[in-house]
Amino acid sequence: MRMVLCLSPQSNFSNSSFSKNLNYLVSSIHCLTSNTYCFYNLSVGTDSDQERVEAIGFCNRVLFRVDCLKCIAQATKNLTTNCIFRYSNKPIFKKPKTFPVLEALNPEQRHRR
């Protein structure tokens, strides 16, 4: 699986360490094992590495753990509504991000409006 970065025309990161680290991280998702909380964090690179990639994946609590892992793997290919996959070239572990906000109603709530 290859991750494509959409950047400005002036940027050429296709051969950068960040791009290589990101591709490695994405390709290693299938190696994750289930955990109790359906929350996963991954990183490639050292703590002092400017090209370090960190990623967070977590799932809707109604999913079984094995389905959560499948969802996170799928999220690297497509956007989904059951899980989130976040990556960055800046530290993201233990740093909550409260914006932008995307709210979605579940199907039962949609019928009430």
C-alpha cells in the first residue's frame, strides 16, 4: 500500500524521510494486535527526528476489537465514519486536538429532526 501526500507544487516530499516513514507506518498497520480499548498509537522515527511520523487510531465503542483493526486499516485507504486515523510530522501523543469539529447524527437521531 502506498500513501500519497497532497502538497503544494513547490513541495517535493515523495522521497523525503517523512514520506518514507509514513509509508512504513501505514504498511505496518496490519501487524497491530487487538487491545481492550480499541485505541492505538503508532510511530516511526526517533523522538528527536524531525521526520518522525505519529499516528492515532480509535474506534466507535460498538465495534468488536477485530473489526476496529480492520476499520483502522481501511481508514488508511478511505475515509470512514466508524474510526479515525490521524498522522502528523509534529508530536500528537497526549496532545488533544479539539478542532475542527465534525458532528454526525446516528440514523435514529436523523429521523427525529
